[in-house]
Amino acid sequence: MNEKIKTQSSYLEGEHLPHFRSLSGREYKEVYTSEDVTDRKELPGEYPFTRGIHKTMYRGRLWTRRQQSGYRSARESNERIKYLLSVGQTGINMDPDLPTHLALDPDNPLARGDVGLQGSNLVIYEDMVDLYRDIPLDQVSNTMIVEAPTSAVIVSQYLLLARERGIPFEKLIGTIMNCPLTQFVGPTYQANTTFFNIEYGVKIALDVMEYMIQRAPRWNIVNINAYNIRETGVNAIQEAAFALAVAQDYVQGLMDRGLDVDVFAPRIGFFSAVHMDFFEEIAKLRAMRRIWARLLKEKYKAKNERSMWFRTACQTAALPLTAQEPLNNIVRAGVQTLAAALAGVQSIHTTGYDEAFSLPTEESHKLSLRTQQIVAYETGVTKSVDPLGGSYLLERQTDDLEEQIWELLKVIEGRGGFLQCFLDRWVEDQITEKRHQMGEDFVSGQQPIVGVNLFRDERDETKIEIFRHSDAWQQERIQEIIDHRKNRPQEPVKRTLDALESQVRERPRENCIEAIMKAVEARATVGEIIDAVRRAIDFKRPGM
């Protein structure tokens, strides 16, 4: 009782924040005035697009509501997609499971236990048919969350589906994430090099980009996953600089293949995080728009204004969401969604409050969409373009972040670009350092987390419904793929896989997407196709 009275007394005396630093360690000033900002006359829709890439922004069109979905089978994921579209989702965000990301068939010993757990198991062309059944591919924008080399197989399956439906490739609208450096779990070395050669993964990613830009001009050829970079524990400055540096590697790679920058740059996108530091996150996205525009215009000599647009989808950060008092996550995600809207992004995924436990339930998914709809329709923040533009604090934050992001970009460039920094383990060292710092800040209370290290209620027994998997289904899925391989015509599979392996071994620089498409048509599996590439480049998993 005495401890309780003492605690209440300290509250009455006045509470104080532990410090006044942002999440990236920058000190907030006590007061910002006109002396803190430069005199800019820039308007939304004008270079360098700090205030938004469109003149009217959400007055002309709201952002796309694109909740990430996918679990267990393609058929079940199709049902969830249709449900989300029925309650107000306006774009598809499809995530496969871990074995699919790693190009492992479900009966591979390394895949067992993970089949269908973190997303939908997508292995054969028939899965693509089931996944997008009754969904018009030329009317609903579809994002496929998969990295190279698996992205080459998934996009081939998608193109085959479009062809069989009679939909011209030039009418397809959507995105293939396609980045082997950032998509899987962020740019962590071991995770991204254990199952495939990272340099050849980048080559295949460029193959996908080159192939799609020449055939599907409305399709986004890569989404640089700044979100997964941020979820490793790095700060806003590192998130932005790492993502922009990766994008520059791809721009240079495509230009080295003889493609004009204005042909492909308008189809490069980003997928960014929106963390809990409200003003820093808004300023970060404004700074990234400005930097990307200047890079494309000044460094790469783009002439098309659309090439200079920093187009980004955003997801509210999962890292600060907690298993303790999970309903608090509804507030966190709501604040982050508001920040994304005020930053002027093109698409938003509001993370479910049950993120710390499982994939989202239907209820959680619906609440995430309702959060976005309330921000869009009830708060008034969409009625004016860049409503925070001119804020002394925000404009100074944008300038400061831009300067620090540029500084880090110069460091990365001086080390040979992002891929080289990754191979040298320099990126891994930066991530490790920040992870340790983040952990120390949580323990010390320098990074307050309400309900965890601040205002913790030991009596809390909040119970929520969570998504649960069926262990029996995994065995059924394994048998389904075994039967598929047994019952299909074998000669076309062997012929196309041999041709793919031969091409990659003998002509490793040649674009391999046509050869992969032929293997998909022959009904080869994801694992078989990428295993053919692994053999051709003589890739062996570490320790084997």
C-alpha cells in the first residue's frame, strides 16, 4: 500500500520525459521559430517534391489501403483477399510463407514446420490460379511480397495466368517486391546468403526488372523494402540511406544493361516504415522524396518528372507493438497511420494489434482498414494538401534529416555501394550496433514502452483471439505437391529444367526469365526451378 501511495504521489508532483531526443538520437529544440527554416516557395507536385509528388494529393485520390495478407493455402488466401476487398481494401498485398521465400518445396526437410505458417504456400502454377480466382488482374493493383530469385518464378506464374485469361501484359497493374537485399528480413548477412548467392540474386532481380519493364509498362519492377531494414532495429536515418543506396545500385545496374533511366525509373517504388516518433517519421519521408528527386535529376540525368517521384507504400511499424497489453497497439498503429497520411504516402498497411502473437485475424484485419478509413474520412487531415507544410519544427526536421541521410549515402558510396557494403559485413555491423543500443534503451527506460517498461500492470490478463494454424494441413500440402510431381507429364519438366540449368551455367549473364517461364508452363515447382539455378552456379548452403 505504501508503494502504491508513493507512486501516485510522484504522478501528482508531475511526470517528466526521460529525454528530448528523437528515435534516431537527434535532440528536439524547446521551441522552433522562423529562424529555423529556409525560405522555400515550393508547392506540392513541384520538384523536388518535398510536399508531395502530386499537386492535389488526397484531394484528388486517397492512398491505396493495402493490408498484407496470405496464410496457409492459396484457396484460403483468396477468401481472405475477397473479404478484405469487401470491407474497403483497395489493393492486394500478398505474402507467401517462409519456404516459398527461400524457394523450398514443402517436402524439403528444411521447410517442414514452416509450410503455410507465415504466409501462403505458393509452389506451382495451380496455386496462382487459386490465389487470384475471380479477381480481375487488370483492375485491382496487386503487390507480391517476394524477393529474387523466387520473384522470377512467381512473376512468371502471374504472367502465365494473365496470358491464359487473355489479359495483355501491358494492362497488368501491381508490384513485385523483387529485392534480395532488403525483402526477406532486411539486409542481414546470414539470412540473405544461406539459401542463395546474393550477387546472383541481384542479377536475377535485374532480369525480372528488365523483362517486366519491356512488357508490362504499368507494373512496378521493384519495391525497395525500407520497412524490413527499419525492423532490424536501425534508426530513421539508416533506414532512408540504406534504402536509397540499394535503389541506386539497381538504377546503375539497369543503366549498365543499356536501359534509359526514364524508361524504368518511374516504375521503381519503395516500401517504408512509419515508426512511433511522429514528426521524425513524417520528416524522414519528406526528406527521402527530396533526395530521390535530386539523385535522379542530377546524378542520373533523368528528364521525365515521373522518374523523380519517390513513390512509397508504408506499413506502420511492428517493432514497437507489444504482447503485453496488446490493445495498446491499436493506439500505436492509429498514430502511425495518421503520420503516414500526413507524410503524403501512396499506400498504407496498418499493422494489426495482434502482430506480436500471430498473423492477423479477420477482426484485426478489419480494424486496421477501419483505422485507415477513420483517418481518411473523419479527421480532416486529407482535406488540405501537405497540412503540416510550413511547420517550423517539421521543416527544420526535414532539412536536418536530409543532411544526415546525404552524409550516410556518401559513406556508402565511398565504400563501393550498398551491395559491396553488404558483402563486407559493414551493413551487418551497423545493424548489430543499433540492435544492442535499442535493447539497452528498453531496459534502462530511455525508450519508454507503455505497459512494458512504463506503467506496467502486472495484473493485466488481456485475452485476445489469435489466428491459429492447422498442423494437419501441412502434411496434406506436402502430399499434394508430391502427387503433383508424380502425376504431371515428366518429359517437358526435365527438358525445360535442363535448358534453364544449361543457360545459367553456359551463359550466366543472359536474362533467364523466358527459360523460367517455360519451366513454369511445364508445371515445374518453385523448388525445382531455383534448384536448377543453384546447380548451375554451383551454390551450396554453408556447412554442406
